[in-house]
Amino acid sequence: MITVLRLNHRAARDKRITTHCALVSRAFGADEMVYTGERDQSLEKSVAGVAANWGGSFCIRHERSWKPELKRKATRVHLTMYGEPLVEVIPKLPKTGDIIIVIGGEKVPWEIYRECDYNVGVGNQPHSEVSSLAVFLHEYFDGKELDREFDGAKLRVKPSPRGKNVEKLGNL
Amino acid sequence: MITVLRLNHRAARDKRITTHCALVSRAFGADEMVYTGERDQSLEKSVAGVAANWGGSFCIRHERSWKPELKRKATRVHLTMYGEPLVEVIPKLPKTGDIIIVIGGEKVPWEIYRECDYNVGVGNQPHSEVSSLAVFLHEYFDGKELDREFDGAKLRVKPSPRGKNVEKLGNL
């Protein structure tokens, strides 16, 4: 089970970034996203809508605090531009068992750096939690996540060199 | 020269996503980002500020239309969830010469699909232009972009397993 833990969502400011984080989580093979900060039902609805149409069992849920989540038995990885190189950490991660991937908002509490098993930099330049998460999962799954089929999809893209080709497999 | 062409920026709605696209462009080895849609000086200022502190020669500029840009002699790649698999396209791309990577806003004109040399799907699930761009560049540069040094940086991260370690190399 791979959980993405998104810290400190602010409904007004972060809606699109957090939505993109959730869609990346799903598309790149995570099982769920837990978020803290403000509860945001429109975020949840929008992510659930994508999952309903495009398949799979990805879900998103809100928690008031990240603390109980990080107490779970799991390998806890915090993505931060200050962390150790991705290529050094990926081989150390277990291929089975639970992984929690923590991605920050603006101010990440110091306890996160301390309590996680790994602080990992997807490079050490400023960019985005969306890209960090995608490249981390892409490396963790060795690119195979992009070929994954999603059970129960109502829509499926047939890859095309020109234009859009979408199969409808169920009622939207 | 690698140019990222971001279509149809809307200053209010897209500011953070476009900023993240620009930071990903820079961090993952592109040379510039051209954007169309609304001119947004706060976007430009924020990206220029990052580039000034963290080094390199990345720049961002606004153009009124994408059309002249796509007429340039370059390999033109459009990132879209409807496109051909990334792993099939990457080996076909030239390792030298100019590449323009087009990333959409909401509604991408049909001419983009037609005029680009490649329409490439970073997977065929909905996720984000931020993640598509990062994974595309990560594959194009074979991961080496994450080790790149940025000339003239005033700040440099020393990767650390715990906490933040930033060297100050110049006046901010």
C-alpha cells in the first residue's frame, strides 16, 4: 500500500496543486492520498470523479493531524529539496509493505524531517511537489507504472500520434 | 536549446501551476519557458527571482501567439495524455538541436496536435502538466539533469538526510 500524505492544504490557495498531487498519486501508482490542513470537499469530489471515470481504487481522505498517520508501521519518505539524492534512496526502499510519501505545503514542521525514515531530494533545486512526487514514483516503479491498467475504467485512452482517441467502456 | 511552450496562461487561475511548470523547466534542464495567454509580470518576477538565487541562465518570456514559435526549426513535442507512449518517442528525439516542448492549458487547439512532430503521453491517465514535463525531461536527460550544477548560484543545497543545509555563495 502506497500512501501519499499531503500536508497543510489550504482550500483557496492550494486547490489546483493538491488536485494535481492527487492525480499524480493515482496515475503513478499510489493507492491513496491523505491530506491535512483544511477539509476541502470540492477537491475530494473532483479526485473521486476522475477515479470513477478512469478506473482503479484510488481514494482521498482528510485527516486532522499527520501525527497518527506517521506512527503507522510503514517506510516513511519525505520529499524535500534539501534531502538525499533520489538515486541513492530508491534502492534502499522495500518493494513490498507500506510506504508513506510525505509532501509538504509551505512550512513543513521539523518533526517531519526527524520522524521520516528518509528525506529525499528529487534534485536539490526548487521546483514542485507535483513533479517531485511523479519522478519519485516513476523511479520507484521503474517506469512500469505508466503501463498500468485501471480496473473498472469507464474511459480509456487509445494512444495516438495525432488527436484524441478515447474508448467509452461504461456509462459516465 | 530546449524551450518549454506553455499555452494559454490565465493569470488568476494558473499562476501557481504555471510557476511550477517554469521551475520544473529550469530544474530539469530546459533553457527557457515561453508562455502565451495573459501576460503576468508577477509570474515572471517570481521565476526570475528563483533563477537569480539558484543560478543558471533560465529565462521566461511572454509571446502573444504560439504560432511563430512553432514555425522555428526545432523538434516539436506536445505532451498530452492522448499521445504515444513516452518510451517509444524518447529514443527518436535528437540529442542536439532545438526542442520545443508544448504543454497545454485547458483547451489545446487542434493545430497543436497537427503541427507538432510528436504527441507524447506520459502515461494515458489524467494527471498534470507539471508532472508530465518533469517525467519527460527526466527521461530525455536520462536522470542526469538532477545532478546538474547551476552557474552563478547564490544558494546551493548540500543534500542532507535530516534537515536543511544551504550554502550561501553570494549576496541575495
